[in-house]
Amino acid sequence: MSARWRANAFSVLKVSLEQELRALELLAADQSRGVALVAKADGETIGTCLLVESEIEPNHDVSPWLAGLFVAPEHRRKGAGVVLVRAIEDQARQRGFSRLYLYTTGAVGFYTRLGWKVLDRINWGGFDTALMARDL
């Protein structure tokens, strides 16, 4: 389910469901390099978020990244996204990182409310994209 959501939600990356499944399997197999978290409610997967060393085609040479936050539409605005972001921040802290980065095209307000700051704005793949960071 998570791979299908990510392949659909991040279609700008032009990744197939099979490629996304393989990427998530590799990430789950070696958590020293990153983390894939899944949020569940009543046994149902409702969201995902990643901690990764590098972003796909990054325009900034920084690391690590919060990537791929996705919450199923029917579960949005109920706190799952905040829980996932905070859990990824905790995972980064536990690995000794003092700063975390992300790209977003439409959620600057959400991340700003969580203490993230815009560092730069770029045009990435035709989208106005913000590079954001949070000191941990």
C-alpha cells in the first residue's frame, strides 16, 4: 500500500510501483542508512515518511533528508503527519544528526508550523520548490 501511495503521490518523480516497492524494501533492509516509518490506525496503514541520506536529484548538497511524507486523504488533518514528522526528526537525532532537510512544493505552511525554516526556493521539474531545514 505504501509503495502505491508514494508512486501515485510523487508521480513527478516518474517512478513505477515496482521501483518504489524495491526502494522501500532496500531501505527497510538496512536501517543504518535510513528509515521508513508507517502510521497505522485500527490496523490500517494511513501514512508513511522516510529518513534518507540523499534526495532524488537534489539541487543542494546536504544530508539527511525527511522525504516522502504522505497521509491518506481521509486521514489528513488529524495529526498523523505531525506524528510522522516528529518521529523522523527523532530518528535523525538518534543517529547523531543536528539538522534535517526537506523539499516541498505545497506544504511550506505545514512545516513552518512545526519549526522548519525555508532556506531556498528553486524551480524543480517545473514546480516552485522550497528547501527547508530544521535544527534538531
